[in-house]
Amino acid sequence: MFWSFRHQITRQTALDCLVQFALFLSSLKPEHIYITQETGTLSTVHYHIPISKETGEFVHEQHIPFRLTPNMITLMGPISLSGPMVFSMIAAARCLIDPKLGTEAILAAILKDEVQASIKDMTEPRVISMIEDIQSAVNQIMSRLQTAANFDKAESKLPSIISLTTTPENLCRLDPAWYPWL
């Protein structure tokens, strides 16, 4: 029972980490994560797409690509990082970059709504600039998904990205709300 719980929470965390990495999401705090004790299902109730209120441009100010603290690693098990977590992230990224899915159009619609909600004045020059910003952000997101989906000759960049999130030098840059979880 505990093995299936750990396996499920590893897969759920992998999907959550992929979304944070690819979409540059920020302001995720421990109180926004809920874990079902019976099944290991992880639910995140709040994400924040970092958009500047003044300019409407996307702000990327994260020091680490996603949150993965030592206590989370202990819960999942150390072997999970190099096995099920990496492979779950690769599989999900490969699904999202499939051209039949239309991920780019969906991302553009979501980002357009986020930008419009954050900008107070929508003048015509600002709308043209907004379209360019959204297209640039979609291209960056798809590039990150492509990076995560690459798995060439048993080599992937995801283990190095995961190691960035687990080093103490980078963990000290986390939001202080995460310190009790360290």
C-alpha cells in the first residue's frame, strides 16, 4: 500500500514540477498543495503566472525551476528521482508537444486572458505589444517542453534540472514559507 502511495505521489509531483518548469509558474507555497492520504493524489489549488502589472510582460525571476525539498524527496524515496519522476516528466512533455494536441493555441488563449486581467489600460499599441509578448512566451514554453521531452540515447536534461532543485545552494533561495519543509 505504501509503495503505491509513493509511486502515485512521485508521478503527481513529476507532473506538477513539469508544469512549474515549463510555464515559469511562481508563488507556489506549501499551503497550496494538498495530498490525499488514501491515494497519494497531489492537488495544487493555486498557480501564479508571473506577469508584470505595469507592462504586461512575463517576468521570469525564479532561482530554481520548481520546488523539490529534501522532505519531499524523502517522502517519494531517493530512487524515485532518477526513475519514475524523470520518466513521468518526459512522457508528459512528449504528450504536450504533440502537434495534434494544439498546445500552442491553448497556451496562447490562457496567457492572453492572464495578460488582459493584469493590465489596466489596453491601448492599441499595447494590444500589438501584448500579442508579441504572448507569442514569445508561448515559444519559450514550447522550447522548455521540447527540452524536457528530449530523451536521446538514454540521456535527458531533466536529471540535471532536478539536481538544480535539490542542491542546498539553490534551496536557500526558496521562499521562506518553504523552510519548515526543508
